[in-house]
Amino acid sequence: LLVKGVNMGIAKPGAFPGETKIKKQEYARWFEQISEMNANALRVYTIHPPAFYEALYEYNRNSENPIYLFHGVWVNEETFLEKDNAFDPLVTDEFKEEIQRTVDLIHGNAEIEERPGHASGNYLYDVSPYLLGWILGVEWDPEAVVATNDKNPSIKGYDGAYIMAKDANPFEAWLAQMMDFTATYEAKHYEWQHPLSFTNWVTTDLLEHP
């Protein structure tokens, strides 16, 4: 499968992202247009309203060319920046809760209560067959990443059930731990695992670009 992707945010003109104003009919129309432009995958960075998953399920059930999904898991940036430490229990516990919510809703098994600035509702449509992978986190703030490393010097890596990070800095070890938590949770509750990655950007890029 040659992945040809489209990034889809949660806002539309005239509304803020936290208002989650996109309707099912709009999602359905966009899926048709995305297919017409010969793309076959979507990346979303956070939980969308139930209408998104219902429209995607219906589109794929009725199409010879399904649209696949890379699903992000949002981290509470305010808490992360306030604590300046990914290993702070408040940061980690909140992120794990968001991971669980996201895994559950992809499998059509979630009821999310209303929270300001977040999507909510009953998620009843199982789109897990169309999921290509999880993408954890956000564009990590570099100062908070450095602070995490400085505050946890004894952490040199992570060795989990499915994911390991060898000779890693503390923040990399934390990412590995969150990825392992995702894989373990999905395996335990749904007997399935999907590929895993994490969001990144220029200031924390770990690759060399000669």
C-alpha cells in the first residue's frame, strides 16, 4: 500500500478547534473529495466527534477504495509545560487516560463525557480495520523536553512488554513507555496491535539531515 495522506484538523472556518463543529455530512463530503484526489489515508491529531468515525465507517463500507487512518493522541500541553517534566504523575496519568479513550473509541467502544475544548459523545463504530497506526503526542516543547531530561538523570532507557529504548535519554524513555502502554492496552482489551509512532518537529528532531 502506497500511503498518500491528508492531514485533517478538528476546526472549520468560523469555528475554533475546541468547538468541534464539523458535521457528519461535511466529513462525508470531504472523504469523497479526498478519494477523488487519489489520496488514501488521513492523519488526525486528536479525538474528533463521533460523526467523524461514523462517516468514515460508512464511507469505507461502501467504497472499493477505503480511506485509512493514522490517529494521534493529544497530550495536555498546559500540564506538560507547567510541570516541565513528562514523568510527573499528572502528565503521565492524564496522557494514559487519553490513550485509553482513543484506543477504545477506535474499536467502537467509548462513551466520552463532555469536557471543555474536547470532542465527546458515544463512539459506536469500529474503525480499527482501517487504522494504519497510532501517532502519540504533540510537537514537543524543547525546553520541557530538556527539563525532563535534567530532572530524571537516572533514567537511561526503557524495557517494556513490547517496546524498548536502549541507551535513551529520559524523555525518549518516557515516549517508549507510553508506546508500550498503548500496545499493551490494545492487546489486552482488543487482542490487536497497530503500528506505533510519535509526533515530532524541528527543534527536537533526532535525525541528521546532511
